[in-house]
Amino acid sequence: MFLRRLRTSAAVRRGATDGAVLAAVRAELALELSSSAPPPFRSELAPDFDTVSDAPRAQDVLLRRRDGSEEVLVSALLAPLRFVGRDPLPRAALVKVFVSKPGAAPVLHFDCRASWVGEEERGGGAADYAINAVRYHSSPGAGGADEYEGPAFRDLDPRLQAALREYLVARGFNSKLASSILQHLLQKERNQYVNWLKTLEEAFAKHH
């Protein structure tokens, strides 16, 4: 995990001179460039979805699936880092899925969390997702603290939980798509981090 490596770098702890920082940045950059990167987003895993937004410097990705009677929007970004002691936990993605029908209400809103299965993060393997909440809005963008948003998903009857998950799967949001999204977001973050390191290297190299 790049944050843990940089935080514990001996060169960073040793001093704050330009040369020490430059050496630490270059060591970290070399580690990142030598490590295997997660594969990019594979559109074949989501053939019915179009990419609406996926700017290189943005943290999120927005996908859309649309047919004559329904629109499905999938918005995702990486969850904040969590630690056990000083060790980071495997990364997860926060995913929102919106299902709407043109000219009809309500808009269904699913809050999900995509995470790795076992130790698969290290090998760029499979991920799955859990539904944390299901709510609805009278229109896109509606909702607020005064509206009842339903019970926690885990408190619903198991048969209803299973039916709602199958509802998402039938609309293209499945474990394969969740895995691809999580891998893609990790790749985006890694690319942003490498670019940040390169800019930092250039800044300190000018004064060294």
C-alpha cells in the first residue's frame, strides 16, 4: 500500500532536506512503477452500460444503462482508507445505483459497497458487493433528512433482501461489474498517485 510505504520511509523520517525528500520520492516512484497495476475497466463486463463520466483526475466513475423503459445509473468512488493499527485494510468502493423509468416515480436508490473476496486484492481478483440501504425519491435529486428512508438493509426480511439483489442483477449490476469497477478505481488512484509523485520529484529536483 503506497501510503504506508511512504509514511514509513526511512528517508522521510531522517530529515527534511530537499535531497532526503527527493530520494524518498524517487524510491517510492520506483516501487510504484515496478509493481503490477490493476487492469483497466473492461467494458465487455458491462456491454449494456455507457461511460458518462470518467475524467483522469476525477475520483469517481459514472456509468449509464438505458433502454426504452428504464434508466440505470451507477456512480462509484473509492471508500476512505481504513486501518487496523498501522496496517491499511483492503480498499473498497462506495457505489450508488439509481433505477428510474422515464416520466414515472419514484427513483429507486441503492447504496452498495464493493469489496474484495478474501485476499483477492493482491492478485487483482474477484470482488463482490453488499447492499447497505435501499430508498426511493419522488424525483432525481429529491430526498432529505425529513424523509423516511426505510430500515437498514440487513434488517429486512431475507427473502426481500434476495429479491432486491436479484433486481439489481437483472439490471446489469452484478459481482463481475462491481469487481471491474473496483479494479478500475484502484487503477485511477494509482495513476493519479504516480503523476503526483512525478510532479513532486520535478519540484524538488529543481532545487537540488
